[in-house]
Amino acid sequence: MKRTERKEREFDVKREEILAAAEKVFAANGFHGAAMSEIASAAGFAVGSLYRFFPGKEELYTAMVSEKLAGFYTALEESVRRSRTLHDKVEVLIRETFRFVDRNAKFCMMLMRREGLALPEGNRILQDRMVTEYQRQVSFIAGIFEEAIRAGVVKPCETRSVAIALKGIIHGFVFDWMVTQGRPLERQVGAALDLFSRGIGTAPPTGDKDKIRGNP
């Protein structure tokens, strides 16, 4: 039993080493430019050894992306749950996402290129996982606001729409940073938080308000 457990631990350690090496190679060269031989060399393995862990490059890419994102989302949700106020929870969502992008810039740029998703297998597996994770994140954020409504902190609202709006603001800042390579995102946490909390500080004319409400 102990020998089996030791082998399982060794297998897991080696697998993690391969995933870490794969992330660096994929991020530097893109999916199509990365070779299994290069990943094997970066991980310190013979190329044939990689196929004991992953059937091919596409499966390795899928595992690397999905597991890294899953780890981030798990840590993010734990940080949010430890926060006490609604303001703090929203700030943590923004700050930790921006921090992840700042610290994993090449990985995030690789995701933006979406190379692996263009492949038939990757498109079916990885994209489905990312869509499922997106829906789970929206539900998680909506739950934060549902809790705040029950506590009387905010007025009743469509919490899913609020969650989508918050994710939209976060993704907008991230996309702009990726395109412009501007200042670190962590310096823009306050701006994103203020935009979500206060809006742009304007109101439509009276007639437009009636139209928005659906009145003639």
C-alpha cells in the first residue's frame, strides 16, 4: 500500500512539473509553435515520458489551461468568502483577478490568442470547460448580491445581471491592459471598483427615464 501511495505521489509531482514547463513553453511560443520535445526538455524528461501522462499536445494544453484557471478560481472564491462586507468582497474579486493577470501576463496573453480553442478536440473540451466555469462564476457572484439583499445592504435587483456587469467591467480593464500593455492592473483596482459602485455619475433626461422603464 505504501509503495502504491508513493508511486502515486511521484506521478502527481512529475505531472505538475510537466504542466509547469508546458505553461512556460506554450506562453512563449503559442500552441502551434510549441513542441512536445521542447516541453519535455524544459521539464527535464525524455519526450517519450510525456506520453505516459498526456496522450498528446492538445490534451496537455487543455489540462494546463483548465487546471490553472480552476486553481485560480478556487483561491479567488476562498478569498471572497473570508471578506466580511459587500464592498470588501467586490474589491477582492477585482483586485485578485487583476493581480492574477499581472503575475501571469504571458499565460493570459496566450489565452487571449485562443489558439488551442481553434482545434476540434480543444474546442469541444476546453471551451466547454471555460463556459461552464464562466457560468459557475456568474452564479457565485450573483450569490454574493443575493446575500447582501437578504441582509438589507442593497435593494432588490436582478443579481445575475449585476454579476454579469461586474465581470464585464473586470474583463474590460483586462482586455484594455492586454491591448495597450499599460500600467499594472493592480493600480487600477480603485478605478474599476468606483466605476462599479458609483457608475458614471450621470442620469438620463426625464423622457429617457420613461423609455428605459418601458413607459410610452
